[in-house]
Amino acid sequence: MMTTLTLSDARALATTTMTRAGHAAKEAEIIADHLLDCELRGLPFGGLARGLAIVERIRAAQESPGPIRVVAETAVSANLDGGDQVGYVVGMRALELAIGKAREHGISVVGARNTWYTGMFSYYLEKATQAGLAGMIAGSGPAVVAPHGGTEGRFGTNPIAFGFPSTPAPFIWDIGTSAVMYGEVMLKARLGADLEPGQAYDGTGFPTLDPAAALEGAFSVWGGHKGSGLAMIVQLLGMMTGAAAEPPGVSDCGLFIVLVDPRVLTDSADYRRRVAAFAESIRETRPVEGGGAVRVPFDRSVACREEALRRGTIEVPETVVTALRREAGHTSRGGAHG
Amino acid sequence: MMTTLTLSDARALATTTMTRAGHAAKEAEIIADHLLDCELRGLPFGGLARGLAIVERIRAAQESPGPIRVVAETAVSANLDGGDQVGYVVGMRALELAIGKAREHGISVVGARNTWYTGMFSYYLEKATQAGLAGMIAGSGPAVVAPHGGTEGRFGTNPIAFGFPSTPAPFIWDIGTSAVMYGEVMLKARLGADLEPGQAYDGTGFPTLDPAAALEGAFSVWGGHKGSGLAMIVQLLGMMTGAAAEPPGVSDCGLFIVLVDPRVLTDSADYRRRVAAFAESIRETRPVEGGGAVRVPFDRSVACREEALRRGTIEVPETVVTALRREAGHTSRGGAHG
């Protein structure tokens, strides 16, 4: 059962829930904007349902989160200790630092550790590209994914993304390096549904279709030995921030950001036009027989967002809305921190 | 038929050939060292046979190459016009600039365009990691590879590589983003051998096993839609140097280098140990049933090189050695620039 929410209601619900979970107003707005953007772009795993996961994670923490601290900084670099705060807030702080430094000096590297749920990297890269910058973001996490040829978790689901400024829309590529998303396995475990063959191993190292067994074992990596190597690279990039190679539970993810201002290499305006022309040449590639138009990354989610903004509403599972309303105190004041 | 060459004979043959092709002594040594390293590491496509391809490309050029020029530079960045010189020489110049700037400031971005045959990126990254740096290198090229779902070339075979300092050996991942290597298609065309299914399309857009038809059409991309996106990213990184989106023939490849000194984020010595421990944890992962030990990228080629260095010789196809000796003037003085 899905519930239709207006965009302003959805935003208010997310903001209130995050405020009730202990965030200051500005932080709650940062988180809500990120969650809403995922809903608008048709990525519900990172949307309002994630808001519930954030509340659960905050409630389960042994200690209160600390402040976000800059633990190392130069003109072109910074490293943050996220204070065990949610990654949406830490990530935006890291991004703002990276944008400022790259605009001033042409390139920057900014890391963050001791954080969790860092969100959709395309969200950050869209903001970086709007500032005229190109960049890469990679994020390490708990060891739930096995390397190619192995059956034990050694790294996280490890997203990596690149973005390039272009008009009218940036060129953004944002992937996870695991064969299946964590949220998808969690959802299937809840629904009693099967995984697809090749997506996971159980705790004894045998292939499994059972999501509960997969959560005790390891997920497979995407892309064979090449993809497995990329997943390792992402873990090593995250570890450069000081994040653990195998952090316990949902904690100590490493966020690694490099931004480049194309003007230090070439004419920025010309480059933006060339990126757009390249994207157009991809869309116009002759398709395989019987195939549809060739797709450019990010196009589909931008179209989805435009449609949602026109419509003015999103569809969210009723169970998610009910639980969020309870947390937000709309139906009960005894919830969240009660 | 293979010929056994001592390492010093192989190096002398490569150096002499490159000198005869018009390179100064120092440049010839740079190229020879790179070609030899590929032979030692068991990557013969990039070895002595490539030396012949370099000579052919120089001979086919309409104009003499120009000097390598720095066309843009800041404290943390540089962009080079390679003057249509071979990429092995341009790449080393770019790498040296990138290493110097990253060591001084913590991060650097260096590009190069108007060059060709940029070699094995792991070669450059091994040198960067020896200087204590981590980094990424990506290289764009002529539009011989089709995007996922398409049948026309839109980007090059587009290698991308990452390297991390570690003791005793660095952690280096170096892949091509096409389903088949250019050299492999060329070789099969020469031998009259078939490609594997799914590796290429002919000029009319239909799948083909015929390497000659593939050279008139397009190669497939690696890794489905995710890999296709990565190949596009590499092309856009290369284009940031000013390299063309679709350069004609073997020309105007774009080389994009970012190096980071881990010390700006974390304790360098500790990070090196953690990279080594992570690699070891990968090797020790419980394998899939019936499978061998899980592999770490670069391990196999390092072992291959150590074995070749112990042996003191390499095996090279007799036709390659004969042709190189002709170019080097060992059997005929009338060759190269005759």
C-alpha cells in the first residue's frame, strides 16, 4: 500500500523526524533535502525509508554523537572526524570544504571518517558540478562484500561516483560495487523473498538465495575480477581518511572526495559544451538490434525528478509514512526519544 | 617461434630502435624501460611488439613531432601539449610534474594531450607509490568502443588505474574498460583467428567474431551499463586535458593524473601498513568451493617480474625480434629513417 504525499508534506515529515531525532534545524533540513531528492529521483532506498533507518541507528548508538571536527587541513585538503554523526550532515560539511578549496586552488581532497549513511554521491556531485567543478567521491564501509573468488566479507558495498559540469544537466555516474544493495537484501529478508543467483554466500561460504543467510555471510561483488579490484580501491580510498578496514556494524565509513576545477587544465565554458556534446553523441549512438536508445548515466533520474516536481507528489509505502509520523510525533508524542 | 633474449640484449634492442626512430638517448631509455617492464611483468602487448608499433606510427605521421610544452600550470596543476610525441615520454614528464607538486602541496592534477600510446598506467603508478603517493590515472582515446546498448564507437579502450603506497609492494589496480584489447583484435586479425562472442560489432551494427570486421565497426565495452559509464568517465577525464572526444586514428589521447600524498589526511607510515594488511586480508579470504586463493591486483605481474629477473631472460616472438633488429640496424642500416 502506497501513500501519496505532497512534496511539502514529505519534506516537513522528514525535517520534523530528523529534528525529533536530535538534529538542529539546519542539519535536519540538510538530511531532509537529501532524502527528498532520492524520492524525487526514483531511488526510494535512499529516501524516506532511510529516514527511519537513521532514527533507528541514532537510537541504537551507545553514546551521543560528538561534534564534527577538522582533524587535518591544508589549503587544498582537509580531513574530518564526523563524531559518529549521520553522513548526510558530515558529507555536506566535507563537500563545502572541498568546493571552497577547489574553487580557490584548482583541486582539493577532503576526507571524512567516523560517520555512517553517507547517502547518494550523485547528490553531492550535482552540487559540485553546479559550482563548476568536476570530481570523484568514493565511500568505504563495513566488510559485508566478498572479493571475487572469495566468500567472506572484506569491504563495503562501496559506492564510487564521478561528476562533470555540463549544460543543461551535469554528467554524473554513481554506482555501487556490490552485486546487490544492502537495502535490497534487508527488504527481501523482511518480505521473505529470494535473492537472485550469484548475489550472496552464506556464513559457511556456499552460495545462497536466502537474504537472512546472506546477512550472516557475504554479498558478492559486481563485475568479476575487474569490479572486485575497483571495490578494493574504494575501500583503500576510504581508509586514507583513517576509517577502519573492517568497522563494526553501521559505523566509521570513510568518505573520500576529490574535486577539480577544469579551468586549471582547459577553457571551462568550452569543456562544459564538450561534455554536453559527448553526452548527446552517446544518446545518438545506433542501438543494438531491437534495443532502445542508448542511455547516459543520470538522465533517467533527472527525468524522474522533473516528472515528480511537475506532479508535486511522491508515492511512499504506507508503513514508512506511518512509522515516520509516529517518530515525528504527529500521531504520538511518546515516540522517538520518549 | 619464440626467441630467448637476455634482459640486457632486450633493453639494448629497444633503446637502439627508439634512438633510430628519432628519439634522444634519454627518451629512448624511458621508452625502453617501459617496454621492458611490460615484458618482465608478462604483458607482451605492451612490450617489444609495441616498440614496432611505435616505429610504424612515427613513420606514418604527416609531420615531425613538436616539443612537449606546458600549456597551463599552477602550484598544484599542469597541462601538457605532448607535441604528438609518444605517450611513454609525455607520460613520464606529466608524472614527474605530478609527483613534485603532490609531494610539495599534498595533491596535484596533471593532464596531457596530443600524444599516443601512453603505456601501462601501473608503470607510472608504481613510481608514484615509490614516492609515497596514492593516485589515479585515466586515459581517453580514439572512438573504437561502443557504449552499452550501442553499436558505434564513442570512446577509446580507456584504461583507468589506481595505486596506493604499501610495503613491500604497492597496491595497484589497472584495467581497460573495453571487452577486448585493441592489440588482441589486431593480432587476431593478423592470425585469422576469431574473436569471442560479445566482443565486437561490425560496421553495420551486427555482432561479429571477425576481427577485421570489428576494426571497421566497434568493440564492446566491459561491465554492462556500469562499466560503460566508467568508460565514459575516462573519456571525459581525458577530454579535460583538451584532448578530442573522437580523435582521428592513433592520436590526441588524453592522459589525466591525480596524485595525493596520504600524509595530508592521515599518518603515512600507518596507512602503508594498513594497505598491506588489507591486501593480506584479501589473499586470506576463504575461496569459493573448488577455487584457488583470492587474488590481489598487481600480485601476479610482480611475481612474474621477479621470476623473469631471476631467470635473466624473456621470450619474445621471433618475428618481433627480427623486425626490431632490422629497425635497430643490426642487420640492415637502411631501416627506420633510411
